[in-house]
Amino acid sequence: MAKKHKHFETSVIHEGYDSKDMLGSLATPLFQTSTYTFKTAEQGERRFAGEEEGYIYSRLGNPTVSVLEERIAALENGERGLAFGSGMAAVSAILIALTKANDHVLCSSGLYGCTFGLLAMMEKKYNISHDFSAMETKEEIRSLIKPETTCIYVETPINPTMKLIDLKMVAEVAHEKGIPVVVDNTFSSPYLQRPIELGCDVVLHSATKYIGGHGDVVAGLAVGKKEFLDEVAMTTLKDIGGIMSPMDAWLLLRGLKTLPIRIDRHCDNAEKIFEKLRKHPKVARVFYPNDESHPDFPIRQKQMKRGGGLISFEIDGTKQDAQRMLNNLKFLKIAVSLGDAETLIQHPSTMTHAVIPEESRLDMGITDQLIRLSAGLEAWEDIWADLEQALNNL
């Protein structure tokens, strides 16, 4: 859809909604309804036949959800947005829509654990194979594309190693073969990175994270070409039924209004914590996209506004030392997820990525010493004080 506003900070508040259309209500109304009435039987017939626009049943569309879909499409600079009941519902719907039995998916060299699990299930049940690639050069990507490759699936930054993939380069290679590129943009949000502007085809979000921002909703979003997402809406989404509730859409619309302010604070805090962690003697390595000494830093400069709010670091010790460090924390929360007001910290190898076999996990760079930190909105000094005492007491 065409954006009505020039600046992102205005779009997150106004796109997709006009209060004049809703009795002057400043806040988007919550249409908490399962179904919609028709003026006549003939009108119902026309709507089911697709001859007349209008709402039928909330699994097929809801006014509150529609505002969210229009807004995220504008923020990602895509033609259409589509809302789902979870981030994995969005991932599942898009991968199912792009594949059939015996197809092949080329993936970035690290994936969220549940995405890995989904691909493993698709291979077992439908012989849809997948390969992993560091995607560092065009030649490497070309060498792994097969005649049956129907999708390239990318995380960047990769969860939880923070490795970056050059999206423009990947899209250029993929489009030589007419293959769509799907990008999980959860770690960045559209405020920091917009893959469609870099040539990619579909953008996914676990909206549970930065889009919502308050740890009180589970949801997913997809943005892409209207023709493709119209098909997904009327097939995979409608028939499998992984829809978003109106209440969750309402919460996400509220959360989006403060997205730029929140993301800047997350980034500010992460940058300060990164500098402290890299100097601590109990920390072996730190992984953060804004690290100027990291080989991927030029990619960060090219496609991300800032480094984001996620940091991963390895403890100089054992798995037990990493867990002991987490147990030493006083107020920082041991929890999966990210992007909340609270700083969240977790142990990927036994939590978010536990489903991945050890050999594959280690190939991805996820060691037993690795810890992932989602910098919250607290005073950075308090975040660091808790981390420092937990590290000092190892």
C-alpha cells in the first residue's frame, strides 16, 4: 500500500486509520465480534463470491485486525500485511504457501529453534528438504540452489549468534532464478531494517516481540506483494486458521505507537552494556551487530539503522558456569522472548534452541556457554550492576 506519511514516526501512529470513519474515536475501536450481519441474503452471496468488499466472519477478516495489517504494510513498505495468531503461525503459513512435496528451501546458517523444528517436520512428512548456508558470497548461494528450490529463508541478525546476512546480495541471486526471499525481521523491527526495500519478497515478524513491546500478546505478521498474500489469506490462513484475535491486534496497534522511542532506548542500553561486557574478564566473546570490529559490521551499516537491542555473549567457562551466572541475577528476568520493557536473559542451547540437535547447534555457533540478552528499557546502569555482580560471583 502507498504510505500517506513521509516519516516513520508519524506512520506508526496514523497509517491505516482515520478517526472520522469511526465516530471520531481517537483510539482504534476494538471490534470484538466473531461474525457480521448482511443487509440481505443477496449481499451475503456477493461477499462470499468475492463480488463485494465487506466483512463476513472474523476468521476471514476483522476491522481492528485490518488496521494493523495496513499499518505494518506501510511501515515495511510492502503492498499488503497479514496478521497471524503467533510468529510461528506466520512462518508456517508462508513456508507452506511457498512449497509443495519434494521442494527445497535454502536457509541462513542459523534459525530460531521452532523454525528449525518446522522445517524438520516438513522434511519428514512431505520430503521438503532444506540446506543451510552462511550466505557470504553470491557464488556460495548459487552453488546451493537446486532446480527444486522454491524459497530462500533468512534470519538477520541470526538468532542468537547475531550474524548478519547481506539481504540485497541474497535477493539479487535469488531473483536470477525467480526464487522468493523470505526474511524474519523480528530482531530489527521495521524501524531498524526494511528487507523489502532491499529487494526481498516477504517479511515476517514475531509481533510478540518489538512490535508489541510489552510482553502481553503473542502474534505474528507478514508483509509482501498483495497478490501473494491475498492467496495466503484465502488458503493457508483461512483453512488452517492461525488467525489473530481483535484484542491482540488492538494491543499491537497501541504498542506500535511508541516503537521508535522504545527501539532507540533498547539500542542505547544495548550499546552501553556491550561495551561493559566486552571488557569483563569472565566474558570470552560478545556478539553485537554494532561492534565495529566484527566482520559483519559493514552489512550493519548498509542495511540497519542501528545495532538493535539484542546481545549474545559467551561465558569463559562451562555450561554450568553459564547457568550459574543466570542464577546469580537479582532482578533481571530469566525468560525467553525479547523486545519487552524488562531486560530478559536466557540460555539458548537449553531453551529457545534446545530442539536443534547438538551437532547442528554447534555448527550454528550456539555453544553451551552462550547467553542471549534482550536489553530492556530500565536504566542501563542498573542492568549492568546486576550483570556485573552475577559475573563477579562465578
